Amino acid sequence: MPIQLPPDSTGPSSTANLATPSIGRSAFNLSRLTAWTHSIPLATRVYVGTITFAYVCSLVEGVALAATRTCYNPRTLVSLTGWLFALLAPIMHGGFWHWLFNALAALSLVSYQEKRLGSVAVMHLVVVVLPLVAAVVHGVVTFVVGLMFALSPECIVGCSGVLFALVVVYCHELKEAKLNVFGVVEVPAGVYPWILLVLVSVLVSGVTFWGHLAGMCAGYLYAFGLLNWAQFPSSLMDRLETSTSPRLRKVLDSDLYVPHEPSTALPRYASVPGASSPSGFDAPGRVLGGGGGGGLLLSDDEGVPSPGATLHDAGAAAGTAPFRLPSPRTGGVSSDSDSDGGSPLQLPGEGEKVEARLLI
């Protein structure tokens, strides 16, 4: 609002417009958002860029048709084709909301692990190790439960299983911390993934309970060190990162690349506004689902997006509020969108059609 300044000795009175606090705050938050965006490391960018590129390509043929051609059925893991599609399916998504919320969640969860493990190690983890382990667990669960109950075949697409695994790893590292669910109740970090699994399964239609459970099991196996044998070899990592190839050095020397040695990896991001501290977990708490279902990214008390983003809903298209994954003392991940309704699918490499529900 214009204010009247007292007249001076040189002329008539003048007016000055004072910038409103909201404008200054918006500019400040925008600068911090930019800083956070620039802090997203290389492997996270490649992973999110890949699932985004795959979704854009699926628009050409039709998302539903592309999804049914790339989904994997845990009952086909007895063949080589089944294993190949277990790796391919997490890259594909069944719709816009499914892709959007998984991409936002990956920006947070994969980025957090990359800053701890290094770019090459985390890419190997999320692209190879977790998808294959989750597929094996899913196959075993489907077989065992199928002996007791009549389960219709599932054909699954989307990276939610990988994200559930990363949520388990994240919560496992929080030890005795409390996570806040919907701003209503605090629960131990160890219980949080299970509450999330139930909420996603109940509130979002067309999701695979068993697929998400398998992802969680893969996360527990990794968190307890039972998958150490499957990690990217350190010796090969050393050879890679000490290479003298000019093209490779250009990537390795980039500020976006995180080496596998934590002592050199973590300081690169220690001063990024809004970033979580992997060791101290001293960032402000985040809330799962928060009131009003506002922004897509979690923010600290000053409104700055930070690691611990919405994991997802994809039932948001049907009006379901997105879930959010917390940072140190709060909570959340998410799940998926609508289903295809269960049309007959021709699974690649199979000689017969299998009636299976397309789930995410």
C-alpha cells in the first residue's frame, strides 16, 4: 500500500511502494527451490528421466496398451522372458498420475540413497537388485498364498515396489525416531512402512498389495545386509572412478556425480538448503498426507521442498489425496493409480494368453 513520505526541502512530497512480504518470501523460496533442484545428483536424474521418457513413449501407442505389453506376471519367472520383464516393468507406468507421483517420490528417495552410496551403486540397486529380489519374493508369495487361496494372476507395472523398498531402508535407518501419520498420531519408524502399506491398499484402487509387500521384503533384506553379495563390486567401482578416459572423466568430475566413497560424496550436498542429513537426521519433521493436500513436495517450516517427497497415489485422479514420505521425525510413501480392468494379456514369450489384472 502506498505510504506518504514527509516533504523535503527540495520539492513536493513523494510516495514509495513497499514490496509486500509475500513477494519477498516467494522469491526466497524460489531461490531455495532452485538450489534444491540443482542438488539432485546424477543417477537420480537419469532414473527419473528414464521413467519419464518411457511414459512419453507409451503415449504414442497408448498408455494402457503399452503397460500390458511391458508388465510382468510373477508366475512367469520360470522363464528368461519373465526375468527380463521384471526389470522392464518398473520403468513403465499405467497412467499420468501413476508416473507423476512415482517420479516425485523417486526424486526424493533415490536421491537420498545416492548421496549415501554413490551414483553407480544406487543405480545398480534400484534398476537391478531391488526389482529382481522383489520379483522373486513376489513369485514365492504368490505361489504360497495361491496354495491356500484362489488368487487371480497379477500383471504389474510401475516402480512402486522399488519405492516401498527404499522407504523400508529409510525407516530402518531412523532407528527409534517417531513418524507422524497425517499429523494425527506418531508411530515408531519401524511400524510406519506397514501402516503405509495398509493405507495405500485401502484408499487407492487398482494397486497390488502383494507387489508392494514384496518390495518391502526386498527392502528389509537390503537393510539387514542380506543383499550385500549383490551390490556393485567395490573393486570394479574403483577401476571405473579412476579411469583416465576423457569422456568418462567428464562425467566423473561433474558436480552431479557422487563417488562411492561416503567421505567424498556427502560433503557435496551438506550445505544444500532443505537437504536431509543422512547421519544426524536434524531436519524439521515432515507430515504424511498433511492438511489440505497442498503441494506435491514436502517442505520444511519455511516452505522449501526437501528430500522426502510424496510417494504417491495415482488414485489422485479419482480424488484421493497424495501420500507423503517424511523426513526424520514424520512419515510417508505411496502407491498407484487405476487399473485396467483385467483384459486378456499376451505375455511376451508365452504361448498362451493369461487372464491377469493390470495392477500398479
